[in-house]
Amino acid sequence: MTKSKPAAKKSRQPDVTRRNILDAALYEFAAKGLAGARVDEIAARSGSNKRMIYEYFGNKEGLWLTVLENAYARMREEEHAIDVARMKPEEGMRYLMEFNFKFCSRNPEFIALLNAENLHKASYLKDSKKIRELYTPLLVVITDLLQRGQKSGVFRKNVDPVDLYTTIAALGFFYFSNVHTLSTIFGRNLLSQKEQKARMEHSSDVILGYLRP
Amino acid sequence: MTKSKPAAKKSRQPDVTRRNILDAALYEFAAKGLAGARVDEIAARSGSNKRMIYEYFGNKEGLWLTVLENAYARMREEEHAIDVARMKPEEGMRYLMEFNFKFCSRNPEFIALLNAENLHKASYLKDSKKIRELYTPLLVVITDLLQRGQKSGVFRKNVDPVDLYTTIAALGFFYFSNVHTLSTIFGRNLLSQKEQKARMEHSSDVILGYLRP
Amino acid sequence: MTKSKPAAKKSRQPDVTRRNILDAALYEFAAKGLAGARVDEIAARSGSNKRMIYEYFGNKEGLWLTVLENAYARMREEEHAIDVARMKPEEGMRYLMEFNFKFCSRNPEFIALLNAENLHKASYLKDSKKIRELYTPLLVVITDLLQRGQKSGVFRKNVDPVDLYTTIAALGFFYFSNVHTLSTIFGRNLLSQKEQKARMEHSSDVILGYLRP
Amino acid sequence: MTKSKPAAKKSRQPDVTRRNILDAALYEFAAKGLAGARVDEIAARSGSNKRMIYEYFGNKEGLWLTVLENAYARMREEEHAIDVARMKPEEGMRYLMEFNFKFCSRNPEFIALLNAENLHKASYLKDSKKIRELYTPLLVVITDLLQRGQKSGVFRKNVDPVDLYTTIAALGFFYFSNVHTLSTIFGRNLLSQKEQKARMEHSSDVILGYLRP
DNA sequence: GATGAATGAGTGTTCATTCAT
DNA sequence: TATGAATGAACACTCATTCAT
């Protein structure tokens, strides 16, 4: 029974504590992956302590899943901020492509998180109940754009929405996902504003080129 | 009394030992990343022992870099097995796209390795001297295809070879890189033969659609 | 608008809370010992909360001591429920033996508690002021039985009351204290009704056999 | 990869290391039980380090079981050092009683260990394959003594060997098992030489008194 | 060159205890 | 009186790395 006689002090705001932990965890997980991340580091960065992490998230893996779900949810939320359903087909498609590209540019942690989760063969995500429903509305939007575009003759026929979305995601995500190895290999700083701008235009060209009838 | 032979230890074949370690390391690193991989596990799987790993590769990080370089080199080697320079422009471009796609399909460890390395912001690859020169011949080939295609009127003008290669890589790599999260989200088994075939055709369509004048 | 009643917290019955904590603690301590018991678990089981434990008992060790004293007290109380002083010597002795045996059978937590306390070399019990006086009346009763039995010729002479009580306790307590290891070693379920009955008779035989002149 | 660059030094004698750990563990477990014992403490006391404990015993519980089995085995070994089969029945029975008593006196860790294991309801011992066979020869010896004693008329009939052994064990074990609480309650130092001697004689009297025809 | 034993700094997780409300 | 959030010191267990043989 030689235990501590500690003294406490802090906030007493569960929601704030919880959010601080999630923010710190996002940073740490994105920088080092699940295995490389340190619970100690997350606790220190959050301004809270390890006990709270286990109180709120059960364990490191529970924290990982929550961070992952949050990242996905935030992306979809931002994406839906603008009402694509009212845009013209080509305009809407370009918006989706550009939003995707810019979101990846602004949120490198999102990229890192997804890659790490793919390393685990999505084993954590598979247990998530929230994820699949997040994507349903997006597919509805894409389907709608495709149909309207086909009707008005600006888009080709027989395009699968999932295929198309995957290509949109690929063109944005891959660039940022592999930006460090690509920059090294080609000896160019692909993160520069100029390169990014050119790449985004190229990507939109690719998508719209593909959709031409 | 017959003089006892000194019990022969093990192989005494440095090259074999070295190769076994690299094979085991590729497997382990691809499955768990750098931080998640275990030196003990690599030693056990290699049939050798930990001391040899440190003898040949200095430390875990040295082993990581070697594995990474090997993976890159193997890809380029396979790619050059066929002489693209003699193909017709469209045929050559389709070959590059399909090779890339199939290589990613056959070599999931390559995907995992690159993603992990990007998590580290390519910090190990940056120290590599071998990497950049691996890609020079590839860019030469692409430039040649583009020029010939433009001359004969089958390709549009003003296409940057690096941009194009990045897009080719994106279309193949991203699909396999994110196959687990995408499969989960869309509720489809994207690793099935059927899905892969469809995806490869779609990808070729995208590339060639983009290159149309 | 009816003025809202301040949401009544919980019971506000100090004695009930205290008793609930003691019950929960007895269960937990008996199952896991002092070191193995968890304050969280006791709090949860008691339906109260940790703060109350510290309010009433100071700390885990204070709670331990209180639980221990209560257990001893309850045993002596039950033992005195019947007036042994009015029984015939042999009858009284058999009653003490059987009571002891049955009490141990009914109260495995008592056994566990005492063993755990002996592991600590009785360091908590030594600080107790209540314990010694609990046993004085018992020794008076035994001394009385012995004297009457010796006078009437049914008991031998020169029997030390403490020795005798220790033997009575040993025969009952040891059986239940070691019932799990003994059952394992001898491959018999010593907790079965049949085994217990046989053992109790055997024990009485031993005591009365010893007391024969 | 901010890992240590340690320097090693020690013995390289697996058996010695193993034995040192077991000795240290016996001490620590006997003093504090399974839950109260500290792996750190065991490692420090053993002169080795924690890693070796996990190397040789898997985990804390594996170490506990090994210590427990060793303790049982040592008792049985010592007991068999003298050939009871050649003794006269009364002499042999007294020897068993006294050996048991003295062994408990000399080996308080054995007592502590068994009590702790009974707290766990013998859950570790139940998994042991070695234990039951240890006791078979002892029961053979007791059975033989009883038969010879009955034949020569010095012992009563219908005595179950397991019952008898349990009583022998009870008389010795309980005294030392509960010596601290008993000493406290009765205000006597039951560990003194004088008390022990008296108790052992009393115990032999009880056993032989019981066996009288 | 090859091996298994050894090391010490971590690493995720748990605990008794205290404070703000 | 009662409660749930917070704390820091431990705790069991693991890891990359090194040394004796």
C-alpha cells in the first residue's frame, strides 16, 4: 500500500477534455500511425492525462477508431456544406473533384490516417457502424449529377457512380498520399502552391475528359 | 573412439542468410509498418537470428531502407522487361497503365511499404542514393510515347510526362492502397477478380480519354 | 409554472450507505484479498461511490480493518446465541466443535479474510482494540466445560483451554480454508454435503477422543 | 526509434538465472500473495531482470504456478527422505505428524503460498499436471501404517487415510497458518520455541488419542 | 559466421486517492 | 451528503539492441 497521495486541479469539463484528447490523438496518430503513436505523448499534448484516455476511449485502439470515424465524418460534413444538387452537372462534378483535392491538401492527417488504416486492412473501420451510412448521400449526389449530365448530353453514358467517385478520390488522394516519395523521386517539391494548382487542373481535365460523350 | 566432429552450426551462406532476412522483413514490414514490425518476428521468420540482422543491416531502420529500395528496384525491373519503345503510342500507354495496375495487384507489400514510408514523410527514402536514377528511364519512355503519339495525331498536346505518370500511378496504386477502406465503405469486395478487371478497364479508359486530342 | 423541486440526489442515509459499502467490501476482499481488491469495484457494488468510502473509512486499509473486525464480531455473536454454560460437558464441547465447523462452511468469506490477514502477519488486526475482548467470554465457557467434565469424570485432566480451542478451530477452519487445494490434490469434491457431514463427525470424534480420560 | 543503446554483462547460465528468479519469487509471493507481489521486486531481488522472468515463465501467473509446484514438491521430497514403511505404526504416525508440524514451522512461505492459492480457489493448481501424483505415495504409506496398526491392535478400525491425513495436516498447518491472528487474539507469542513444542506434543496426543482402539 | 541469454528503457494500462460541483 | 471527473504514481509486460560463447 505504498501508494501516492496526489493533488488534483483541473477543468471538470468532460466534453472539453474529450475533445482535447481527440485533437492530440489525431495529431499523434497521423504523424506516427497506430503502432508508432505513444499514449503518453497524446496525454501530454492533450493537457489531460492517460487515465482520461482510458476512461473515455477504453484503450488505444478505441481511441484510434474514434479518431478515424471523426475524420471521415468531418470530410463528409464539409463536402455537404454546398448544395451540389443545384449545380449544373459539369460544374458540380468539378466542384466534387476540387473539393476532394483541396480537402486532402488541407488535411494531411486524414490521408495519413486512411493509409494507416489500410495497413491494418481496415480492421478497425470494419467494426464501425457509422461509416457506411456516411457515404450513401454522396453516391446519391453523384448519381444525380451523372443522370442530369447524360440527359443534357454533356456526359457519356454507362458510368458507374462508385467507379467515378473512386477515380475522383484517386486523383486527389494519391497525389497527397504519395507526395513525399514522389517529390523525392522526381526531385520536385510537389507541395508547392504552383504544383498543386497545376495538379488540380490536370485532375479536373482528366475527370471531365473521361466524362465527355 | 572416433573423434567427434564439431557440430556444424548452420548454413554459413551469408547471401542466403541475407536474402532470407530481407524476405522476412518485407513480409513483416508490409504487414505492420516500421513501428509495428518486430525484430524478433523477422529473425524467427527468416530462420536466422537477431544478431545477423544487426550484422548485415546495422539496425531496424537500416533494414527498412534496404527493403524499401529493393521493392522499388524490383518494380522498375519488371516494368522494363518489355520494350515499350517499340510499341505504338496508344498500345504503349495502355501497357504502362496495365502493368502498373497489375503490379500493384500482385504486390500488396509494395503498396504497404510505400504508404508507410509516406507516413514518415519519405525520410528514409530521402537518404537513398539509388532511387532517383531508377525513374529516369521511365520518364524517357513516357516522353517518347507522348511525342510519337502527338506527331501521329492520336494524343493531345501539352501533356507533362510527370503529370501523366502520376495519374497512371494514381489510378492503379490508389485502388489497391485504399482497397480495404473502400470495400468497407461501399460494401463491395473490390479485390474480387471481376471488380479488378472492371477497374483496370475503367482506368485505361480514363487515361486514353484524357489523351485524346 | 410549478417551481421545480431540486432533483433529490440519492439516499441520504449514512447508515445504509455505510452498511452497503461494508457488504460490498466483504465480498470483494474475500474474493481477492486486500491487494487484489479494487476500490472501484467495491464502490460500484455498493451502489454508492468512492468518495463515500474515503469519507467513512479513510482509505482502503481502514476499510479492510473494519470489515475484518465485523467478521470476527459476527462469529462470536452467533456462537453466543446458545447458552453453552447450561449444556452437559460433552454436549457443549460437541456444540462448539460443530458450530465452528458449520460457521466456516456457511461463511467462506470469513475464512478468506483471516487467511489474507495472516498473510499480512495480522498487522491490521494488531491495531484493533476490539478483538481481544471478543474472545475472553469464549475462553471462560471452555474452561467451565473442561472443569465440569473433569469433575464428572468424562474428560481427562490437564487440558489447556487455548490449546483445545485452537484444535477445535483447526479441525473446522483448516478443512474449509484448504478445501480447494485438498480437493484438487485428492481428486474429491470436499465441498459436497456428504463429505462435509463425514468430516464434521470425524472432527467431533477427534476432539472427544482426545478428551477421553 | 528513440530506443536505448544498453550494455550487457551477466552470467549466461540459464539454470542459475532461473533458480534465482524462483527463489526471489517464492520470497515475494509468500510475503504479499499473487496480487500484492511486484514483478519489479522479484526481478531486482533475483539479481536478474524482468525480461528473463517473462522469458522463462511467460507471465506473473506462470511464475506463480511454478513456485507453487516447487513448494509442494519440496515438501514431499523431504517427507520421503525417511523410510516410514520400516517404522512401527505408532512411531510412523508420530513421525508424519511431527514432520508435518516442523515443516510448517520451518517453511512459513509454504503456508502463505497455499493460503493464497486457496484464495484463488486453487485455480492455478487445478491446471497443474504434476500435483496429484505427488500425493499418491503418501497415501500408500498412511494406508500401510493404518493396516499394520490395526493388525497389531494399536489402532482402531475404519479410519479413512485421507481423513486422517487431513487431520494431521490441519493440526500442523492451521497453527502456523493462523499464528499471527491467534497470537494477537490470545495475547501469547505462539511462535516461541516453548509454545511450538507444547503444541506439537498436544497435536501428537490428539492424533494418537484418536487412533486408540 | 552464428546463437541464445541478457539488458534497461520504455509502453499500454490500472489504481488508490482527491477535488470541484 | 453525494457524485463523477481528474490525477500521478505504479504496474505487468515488451522491445530494440548487445554480449559471451
